[in-house]
Amino acid sequence: KPLVRMQNVDKIYSNGTVALKNLNLDVYPQEFISLLGPSGCGKSTALRIFSGLGAYSGGSMDWPQSMYDVSGKPEREVGFVFQEATLMPWATVFDNVFLPLRLKDKSKAQMTERVNEALALVGLSGFAKAYPRELSGGMKMRVSIARALVTQPKLLLMDEPFAALDEITRTRLSNDVLDIWARAKCTVMFVTHSIFESVYLSQRIVVMAARPGRIIGELKIDAPYPRD
Ligand code: ADP
Ligand code: ADP
């Protein structure tokens, strides 16, 4: 049973741009899936719809396994990592990761434990008291991954998370993301325009084309890309 099912989804922005046309996509539990395509093909639009942040104009989206009513926002099911780390500069790493828990129904001790687990997951246990400016670009990105995972979502959405990073950091972070995915046991949906990145990371690549944004093919990767 899929985790999320999109059927015939269209997205037309208010200025008339058709960003997605007839998108059909089933996303399965614990898979690592890439959305691959050129700039402007609708990847971010699709990701925002999966996140519940963006409305769609036609078609349907279901969470067949969810106990929540998914016509509402599936907030607890989804974590989102953006291109930029978007951390609050005045808050510590701990407080940045704590933020999504603030309005939830847990005790202070439980929430602290969740934050510490999330920081351990991304290998930043020793940095809870640090401030974003004290961290490298790759570390900031790992903090924003911890923030996305702190609510223990079933689906982690990543929108070109490496775009602002240099080549070496990107390679290192790719391996970190694979470790995090293996340990967090969630589905990762990874948006990229890099064929290499999608092949290196994912089990399934969904290829999109622009005008209007639609899926033109799919590639299954049977064995992981060789890594040392
Ligand atoms: P919606 O149809 O979801 O209401 P809007 O058309 O109101 O979206 O635009 C939302 C925001 O996106 C606005 O701030 C707008 O300036 C910005 N925007 C408009 N066109 C583009 C574009 N081509 N790419 C990215 N952002 C855009
Ligand atoms: P990608 O992530 O693949 O680069 P997007 O989903 O950002 O593609 O954009 C898909 C299409 O929709 C593009 O033509 C883009 O200009 C347009 N678009 C994106 N956001 C908006 C917006 N808020 N308002 C109007 N058009 C938009």
C-alpha cells in the first residue's frame, strides 16, 4: 500500500502558468525516490503539494495509510528540507530543532529527548548549544534535516538541499543523507536536476519534463551506486 498517492494532479498558478499536468505518482513506505528534471519542470510545485503547503488545482492526493484526515494538512507525516538551511540565527542548534515540537502535545522532557535523538541522527550531538553562524554549510544543512525529522515524519521532502554547497561538502552530505535515511526509516523524496545525484542516492528516479510539468519516465536502480 502506498504512503501517498497522487492521481491526475494538475497545478495552475493564479497567473495562468500550468506547472503540473496530470501527475500520477505512488510513493511507498521507506523508499528513496528522486524527482529529476530541468529547472521549471514542476519539481518544487509537486513537493509543496506533497507537503500540504501547496494547493493543487485538480486531481486527488491520498495518504492510504494515514489515520489523519488528509484533506487537512498532513503536518505530522511530513518533514521539509529547503534549498537553504533557513535556520534562525539568534537561536541555538537545540532551539532551532525544537521549533516544530513547540505546539505539540508532549512534556518538556519528552521534547528534549526528541531533539537529542534528532541531533544524534544527523551526527551533531555535541553541537546543541552552538549557534548557526558557528557551523559549516554542511552542518547547517544537517541541523535543518534534524529539524525536519524531529516530529518523526513518515515522509522527508528535500528540495535541492545541496544546491548552495561546494562539491566536497555535497559528496560528504550525500553519504550522510543515506545514513540518516537508513536509520530514520522514513521515505525520502529528493528533488534534483542532477542526474548523477539522483543515481547516486535513490532507488527510484521519476523523470519530469516541463511545459507543462509531467512525468515522462521512471528508472529503478537495483543496486546502490558503488561506494567505498
Ligand atoms: P498561487 O496561485 O498559489 O496563489 P501566486 O500566483 O499568488 O500563487 O504566487 C505566489 C508567490 O509566488 C508570489 O509571491 C509570486 O510573486 C511568486 N511567483 C510568481 N511567479 C513566480 C514564478 N514564475 N516562479 C516563482 N515564484 C513566482
Ligand atoms: P522546478 O522546481 O522544477 O524548478 P517549479 O515547480 O518551481 O519547478 O515551477 C514550475 C513552473 O511553475 C515554472 O514555470 C515556474 O515558473 C512556475 N511557478 C512556480 N511557482 C509559481 C508561482 N508561485 N506563481 C506562478 N508560477 C509559478
